Amino acid sequence: MNQRPQHRPAPAPAARPTTPPDVARLAKELMDVMSALLGVVERETELVRAGKVREGMQLETQKSELSRRYMIAVEHLKSMHKMLSQTEPELLTTLRRHHDTFRAMLQVNLTVLATAHAVSEGIVRGVNAEVQRRNIPNTYTASGRRAAPGPRNMTPLSLSRSL
């Protein structure tokens, strides 16, 4: 019952490619990861545009894993850029074009996510303003001016994310 957690050795980092075929394989792997990540991002964009934010959030783990693999592959390719440009210039050109498309789609995704965030924030602020307006008593001072509400008249808005 009182077992000690067993320490597992951390996985060894992938060996860096050193030969032209290894670098070409890594470049093709990067394009595959970008294509898979692009598919997830496009799906997320579609879901958020359709107002299905909860379903879009379920893609987070897949998106994170693909992003991690993407970053590792990019770092490896950066160190081997010279070899790739000397041995496979066409592949490098294809990789750059693919990356430009990838970047453009990410920009669309970020724009959609920022819009959804701004809209939801506007809705919450509007609801809060309406709740506060209804909670403030309509009183007047002795000079006939409307009295400013005190801090105890302001009720915080609580939001349940579990619905």
C-alpha cells in the first residue's frame, strides 16, 4: 500500500540527422506534421465559427501534441538548413511554400479565436452592466442630483463554466 513512485528515465531526445537522407526525411516529416496540425486548426476554426467552442476546445490536446512535434522538427531543421539547401534545394522550396500556407491558415485561426473572445467578452460585460444597473438604487441627493452608488451596491457577476 505504501509504494514508492518508480522513477522512469526521461525519453532520450531523438538523434539529430547528420546525413542528407536523414535531413530529407526530417523535412518530409515536418511537412506531414504541418499538414496534420493544419487539419486540426482548420477543424477548430470551423467549430468556433459555428459557435461550437466546447467542441473546438476538445482539439486542444491533439493540437498541443502536434505543436510540440512541429517545434522539435523545426529546431532540428534549423541546425541542418545548410545541408538541406545543398542536397535538396527543391524540397527546401516546397517546405517554404508549405510553411507560408501554414502560417496564413494559423493567422486565420488566430483571427477567428480573437473574434470569438471579443464577442464573448462583450456579452459578459453587457450582462454585467445590465445586472449592475438593476441593482443600483434610484436615489437622489438633497440637491436633487442622482446619488452615486456605493461599493456595497455593486454586486459581482459570477459565471458557471460547467453548464
